[in-house]
Amino acid sequence: MLDKVKRYDMKRKIGRQHLNWLIRLLSVPALISHKNKIEKIGMEEIRPPYLLLCNHNAFMDFKVATKAIFPARANYVVAIDGFIGRESLMRFIGCICKRKFTNDVTLVRQLMDVVKKGDIAAIYPEARYSLCGTTAVLPDSLGKLVKLLGVPVVTLICHGHHINSPFWNLPDHKVKGTTATMKCIATEDEVKTLSHEELMQRIRTEFVYDDFKWQKENKIKVNYKNRAKGLHKVLYQCPNCLKEFKMDSDGTLLWCNSCGKKWNMNEYGQLEALEGKTEFSHIPDWYEWERANVRREVESGSYNFDCTCHVDSLPNAKDYIHLGKAKFHHGMDGFILRGEYKSEKYEIKIPVPDAYSVHIEYEYLGKFGDCVDLNTINDTLYVYPEACDFAVTKISLAAEELYSACKKK
């Protein structure tokens, strides 16, 4: 498929970051506006090169990272869609291109080159914005990468960015008092002596966060009038009538179009039923309840999703190529995408063991709605389900639960 189309050159040598002072300067207004504060722990003796692992909730994460490391240089790993129409600029400022959730040996080589030059290798290992302000799944291979690089490991965990600009409601909510903790969790000597399993456990321990819990505990008030708009994208199943894909939201309200029950999202990010029992006041609890329900489908072998879809391809950083209609399947055997482009049939298969998670988008670019982002080493395919009841959030949860079940076996 698309054999004659030029692919993004992942192997091209990555240069050092340029204009880091300008990047820092451009980040200042947002950091001042949100009254951001950074606490540094164990960083007194730490100098580049080191591996910087950051959590990911909003674009402001990058601005905080710029502030935290300045004046040092860093090379950031960025998804290929971030390079569209600006590949030269992204390369100039030291960004490393990556296709999400793929095992890419070239990326490892690029990161090794970064630390050899004495710079910071910056990674957002969750590989996507968190769906509800809590930790997304981390790849098991991260501990092995740490061992290969052989440099100190530093984490940067930000709080408040999901509350300010959640993945399902991107406009700035004007949250004040965002915070971040920058911490060295493994020195160079510890990286050499600890096993990759022990290093991975340290990373998982540091990557435990909950923005809605942070908001409640710190009494962070959000007056944004549409703060619940889009929340049904994440909370797609009603806990009252148990129907899926009938939820909706607007303003400060979330409701079920099947049974009619409504919940209000208050100024502190808590949900309150307008009538009857409040099943989940804490948004992540509702999300994890949905996960448990998906897990039961996986365990029983009944999970399955089939639909007609529209597909866009992103083989390089120039622009999307519209591939037209296709058949999309996700089930106990993984992902299968079958279509035809310019009279040539194609089939993309991603089995369960090859997909520990999957990237999704809500109303991606305002084009065709919600989509699933399937990646191979050479292509990125944006799959937009059509004319069916579905939630890409459930597909995301199912991918993770299928992988988890497969791993246990």
C-alpha cells in the first residue's frame, strides 16, 4: 500500500537543540499565568546527560519541562503528527520523531546519541495525554532502555494540567497554582547496579498521580462554564442503567440519554447526581469502573468491535493521505484493518501481544470525529468509525486489558 510514497526518515541523524533560550522565553507567559511552581528533589548534583521522564496531560507539560531544565539542552521525543508541515523546524529544535506504541530500535539509537553528546533525552513514556488525569499505561521496556542509556533517571510529574486543559475539553480553564516535582530517582551508579526490573518499579512508583485528587485536596476552584463539556467521551457508560454510548455532556452537566439521569460537575471537579445516588463523585473511579467492565468482557472472550470506517494515512510529515472507506475490527485477536486504495487491497494486522495500548483522539482536528490511531513502523493510520454506537475510550481500555490478559497467560 502506498509503495511509492516517501516515508519519514527516522534514521536521519538528530542534531542538538537550538534556540533553547527562545523556547524558554516563549514558555514564560503561560507559566506566569498559571502561577506554576517546580519543586526539585535530589537534583543538586545532577547535570546532563540524563534521561528525563515526564507525565503527559496537556501541551503545557512541555513548557514546564523547558523551565525545569533551563539552560540545559534537551532532545524531546515527539509523535509524527507534531511534525506535519514543520519537519525542518522540529528537527532544528532537536525533536525526535516517533510512531506511537511501536518497538522502534532506531529511536533507541537516537536517544543513545543524545546522551553521548552530553544532553538530556526527554521522553513522555505514557505516549499520549492522560484521559482522566491519572497515570496511563507505561511500557515494560522502559527499564531496559534506562540500562542501555546508562545515565541518571529524572522524573518530572506535573499536577493541574489536566484540570486546566483536559484531553476531552482543551480550552484553557485558567487554573492557577499548577505544580510540578522534578526528582532524580536513580543516579548513574544505581542505573549500573540495579536490574531493569528494579528500575522499572521505581519509575512506576513515581508515575502515580491523580489530577482530580490533587484539585480536591488543594481546593483548586475552576469557574470555567463548560468544564464538563466532552466528559462523556471518557465516561461513556451509565452507572445507573448500565447502557453504553448513550452519555452526553455540556456546560457543567453530564447525563444519560437512555435513563435520563444527570450529574453536575462542581467547581472542584467532583460529580454530584441531581437526583438519587451519586455512584461516582471522583471521575477516575468512574473510568476505572468502566475498565473493570471491559476486563470482564475480555476474560469471558466476548469483547468484539466491528465497523465501517474512514481512514487517513500519515506516511511522512507532509500531510494526510485519504484512503477512503475500510473495515475495522478489534477483538480477542487484536486489530485488523482491511481496505482498498487506488484499486489495491491492503490489510493491517496488529495482534494483541504487539499492542500494550493504543492511541485515540477525540474530535481529531475537527475533521471526522473520534478516531483510533494505529501505528506500524512505516505508517500511522487514523481510523474514524462511522454510523455505529461506539467509544474510542472503550477501544483503548480493551487494548490494554487484552494485552494484560495475554501477558498473564
